[in-house]
Amino acid sequence: MIDFLSYLINGALSGLLYALIAMGFVVIYRASKVFNFAQGELVVFGGYMVWWTIIQMGLPMWVGLPIAFIASAIFGLLIERIFFARMVGESVFSMVMVTIGLLILIRGVVLVIFGAQVRAFPIIFPLEPLIFGDLIISRSMLYGGVLTIFIGLGLSWFFNRTRAGLTMTAVAEDHQVAMSMGISVQRSIAFAWILGCVLATLGAMVHLSGRSINMMSSDIGLAALPVALLAGLESLGGLLLAGVLVGVIQSLASAYLDPIVGGSLGSVFPFIIMLVVLLIRPTGMFGWKTIERV
């Protein structure tokens, strides 16, 4: 019974990490109607900013982390200024293709600047786990899960209850109509990319704390994809439930099904569930009914 409870809790915490990464997908989509295929690469870039400020420069954490977040925010702004500022009003397909090119570009830039070798990531959260009898819980995952819940609820309130959030939603619906209403489309998209990069950096801190970082760390973006699509690309609050669902399914499948089939069914099972749900409800569990897929 204790093993089942451990799989359940740790799976839920892993799912909340996926939800945190998936928030970057949703934030950018809510403001621009573009699915950002480079979100995993933004996680790696943010992680390297944390590594560079704390390990390479030797700055204390209370100085290095704010600098890393500022650098990530500036990077997000540069992405919007260079690649998307001139694409306002263009087709969704064109903008999605740009994100695929961005994925390749970021990988190349990271490899040129930081190299391909594995580097030790700074210890952001205490390494000592929480132990309750036979139950062991990672502190970084627990703290990250709590942060994810607060951030998810806060962003959901921002997009659904504030003027700025509703303005960004209007921009995503139609760039030309938003501009005719006097809304700054470029400003909304720029804010979304800045926020997406900041969330990616926070996700890197939770995911990599006390571990190591290299370009393969971007795989967390692919792992978070089922969460984003299950929740629906417009639902920030729904990401929390979808993340817990995906994490628990993955954990239980790895524990109980992998020994039977002799393979890594646990890593594939969330994608199977995602495909089944999308066949029944293409917009995801909490997505809007009118949504354009590419």
C-alpha cells in the first residue's frame, strides 16, 4: 500500500512539473494563437542562465536568480522583436513554422555558447528529501508543485478577470480585429513571450535542481505536451488537473505495466491517453470549442 501511495504522490508532483512547463505553451498560445514548438529549448536556455550566473560567475543565489530571470525575459522580448513583430496578421501556419525554426536556432546557439557537455546544475532546493515513515518525497518536486498551483491559479485569474489578460485573449482571436480596436498586438505578444521564457526558467529550476543540464534536458518540453493538449491550449487552470492526471498515469504505468511488457510503456502511456481524449474531444478537456489546429 505504501508503494502505491508513493507512486501516486510522486506521480502527481511530476505531473505538476509538466503542468508548469506546459504553462509556457498555453500563455503564448493565449496571446498569439501560436503553438510554440521551442518551449523545451526555452527551458534549457533558462536553465543555462541559472547555471551561468550561479556556477560560472559565482554569484550568490539571491543575486544570480533574478539576473537569470531578467536575462530570460530579455531573450523572450528579443524573440518577439526579431521573429514575430513583423508577422502580425500572418497565417497561424507561418508563425508555427517560425517556432520550429526557432527550436533549431536555439539549440544551435546553446551548443555554440555552452557546448554539448553535461554540466552540474546548482542546488536551488534542498537535496534532503522529506521522509514520512516509508514514504519519500523530493523537496524540489514538492516545492515546485506548490509553486505550480499558485502560479496556475494566478495566471488563470489574470487571463480571465483582468483587462490586460482579456486583451491578450482578444489578440489571439484575430490580430486585425484587435488592431482595429486600438489594441497593441505586438505588446501583447511580446508580454506572452517574456512570460513564457520566465515560466520556462522556473521550470528548469524545479526540474534540474541538484542534477545536471545539457541540450537533452529539452525533452521535458515533449513530456509536457500531453498535459497542454489534454487540458486544452486555452485553459491554465485545467493544466493543474491534466498535469496530475498525466503524472499519476505515467507513474502507475511505469510501476505496474513496464515489468509486464518489458519496456518503457510508462513514458508512452500519457501520449496514448492524450490521443484517445483528443479523438473524443479535439479541444481538450477544458479547451474552447472554437479552436484552430495546425
